[in-house]
Amino acid sequence: MTAIGITMHAYLDGWRWGSNLERARMLLPLVWLVRADATPEHRRWLSQIAADLLKDQAACGAISERLREHGAGFVTAPAIARRPAR
């Protein structure tokens, strides 16, 4: 529980990537945490991650990727734009 708490207290500015993939990977641990210890704080964390993911969900069900602004994380929107085409 400590690691999940540290991760959620750093959400989102302290997260390395800040992407929807990171959010999606937090869903399962949060669901299990709520199942094991359903405190209001744990429920709030789960609701926050799920709501943020659903904001980027398209009508077809796909969740678009969200990239950070330049200078944050390891992969940023400008870096992808500069990547050479294959």
C-alpha cells in the first residue's frame, strides 16, 4: 500500500511519463487496494484515475494517448514529432 500511496501522492506532476498507459497500469493495483481496504482515500484515487482515462476515450472505446509538454518525462510530443519516418 505504501508504494501506491507514494505514486498517487505524486500524481500527475511527479509521474515520469504522464501518459494514459501509466494511468491504465494503475487501475488494477487500485482496484485491488479498494477491494482489500476500501477507505475514502483509496476510492478517490481509483475514481480519479478512471475519470482521467475516460476523458480521453473515443466513441469507439479507444483511449487516445496523452503526451506531456516539452521538457517533462522521457517522451514528449515534440520529441515524437522530430522522430524520423520509417
